[in-house]
Amino acid sequence: MPDYNLKIRRYDPETGNPPYWSEYTVDLDGHRSVLDGILAVKDREDASIGIRCSCQAAICGSCGVRINGQAKLACNTKLSEAAEEPVRVSQRAGIRDPGEITVEPMGNMPVLKDLIVDMDAVHWKKVQRVVPWLLPAGDPPEREYVVPAETMIDVTQSMACIHCGACVSDCLSMEVDPLFVGPAALAKAYRFVGDPRDAQTEERLRDLAEDPHGIYDCTHCFNCVEVCPKGVAPMDQIMRLRRRATRDFEINDQNNGRRHEHSFTNIIKKKGILDERKLLQDSFGPFRPEGGIALLRSLPTGLRGFARGKITPRKALFHEGIEEMENVRRIYDHAEDHHEEVNLYIFGEDEDQNEPAMGETPEAGTSAAEESR
């Protein structure tokens, strides 16, 4: 039975001392979890280690930590798998040694002690921001709201969230903008936006679209999708919020989110490659007073592009398209004709499934996709 080297980041703000690292050797089977290793060390060597845990079955989400630089559930990560992970640069630990298991508190949240972070200060505060409860119309029924089961499929993926905070921990947008509503809260927002019993759908979407730290503050880094232990894919829920806001309610937000989306897709449809000059112009709208001001503020960025050779006079004046543009247009035509969206949490992924060729209509019963809202 191999020994595993645990490197735990320690910090107690009450002492006034800076954070430091403690290393421990764990003699457990590789199929045991990292949480088992931490609790073994806490029991046998150092009872002062602070970690939050409960169910030890990947259900409660309370043991979220960063393992080897990535947010995970400690109870759902095997020692052998953690020790064999490729060397990854950790935010605080730097480059770890091969075979070493670094354990840190989650990011983007204040540390209370060692591996325990203040979830109330960030995560739960953000969730409360999106009004996480139903707002139905009229008086409540005598017993309960009854809806067909198929109408709830749209929100099952967001309902799977266990609020472990892993997505919040590794969200790059929150690192840059701590005021960003965040992936967990926005996934929770879609849980009610997509609920047929809720009567405030447009109001919710308008609120989140107009907020400069709302649905258009996500930078599509995919970190929340990668670290989510339950397949909620918060970024997907954010994109669904955007689609509902722009397509269903045509909300022209002050953040230029809808204009940016339309400009991006139209440029690709026309040229097959992004014309950033035209993207900036169309997104802001130069004939809008606020758009013209935004363009002027972006001028220094464009000048730096010229100075570094990223933008040339030819590219600025003549943006050529790519060859075989008919294939790009076929993709657009296929998407516009089908309007399908797959809830992978319900239907799963089947790599062996034979999908119909582009342009063909799948036979009844062969597609797991539901008609998009």
C-alpha cells in the first residue's frame, strides 16, 4: 500500500500569521478519498486542521476544496487519482511535485480557517440576489401547483445543483469582477426562469440583462462546466438565460449584450471569420449617443493593436472572408431550421449514437433534443 503526500494550506486569520503549508504522509488505500486522508491526518496527527464535511457521499457539497489547483469535492476524489494527476500550476502552491496532493481552500471566497471558506459572504449572497423562489401569479391553490412532468424537463439540469461552490471558486470572471453574479446564482436563476409556474420570467431576465455584472459578464472560460461535480454546466444555463432574453423577449440591454450577439453571429454568417473592427462598431452602435462614447473609449485599445501589429491598415479596411463559405451557411441553415436543444443531464451523452447528417430530419423517436423555448 503506497503512502500519499498531502500538502495542506493552513491559515487562521485570528492569529494574524500569514498562510503556510503543512505536509503529511497518509498510509491509506488509493481508492480512499482525499477527504478520508485529511480526516485521518486530523485524527492521528493534527486535530487543529479545519475542514467542513458532512455526508461523504458527494451529495451535500460541504467538502468543496481545491485539489491540485482545481475545485473538487474532497469526498469524491480518490487519493490515487489525485496523486496521478498531471502537474498543474496551482494559484497559491505554484508547481506541485509529481505524486504530491495539494489541498487548498476554494477561491473567490474569504477563508475562515484552513480549508473552510465563508460561503455566506459570496456564494449564498449571490444566490439571494437572483430571488431564488417562485413568483407565481394570482392566489395560491388550495393544495399545490400541478404541472405536467414534461414541462419541468427544461429546469432539471439546474435543479441538480448541490451548492458546493466549486464553480464560484474557479470562475475567472469573479476573479476579475467580484461583483459578477456568478455561475451558481445564474444557474439557480434559470431554474425559475424555465419553471412554467413562475410569472416573472421577463422581469427576471430584464433584471439580469441590465445588470452590468449579470448574464453578459460571463467570459465563457468553461471552468464552471469542468469543475461541476453534478453536470449542472452553469455556463450552459447562463447561455440559456441570454437566449431567452434576446430571442423570446428581445431585451435591448444597456450592456450591449443583445447587439453584441447579433453582430457576432451575422459577421460569421457573412464572412466565416470574425471581423473584430466591425464587431466593436456594430455591438456599440455608433449612431447611439452612448454607443459613440463607448467607441471613443475603445480607441486606445485599437491604437495598441496597430502598434503591436495585430491590426494592419489592410485588415482594418478590407476584411476578407474564408473559402467555402457555403459550408458555414449550411451550419446556420441547419441551426435555424431545427431550433433544438439537448438537456444532457436528462438524456446523457452517447458517443456511439449515429446522428443524422446535416440537413436531414431525424426520424421520430431518434432525437433526444427537445424543442427549445
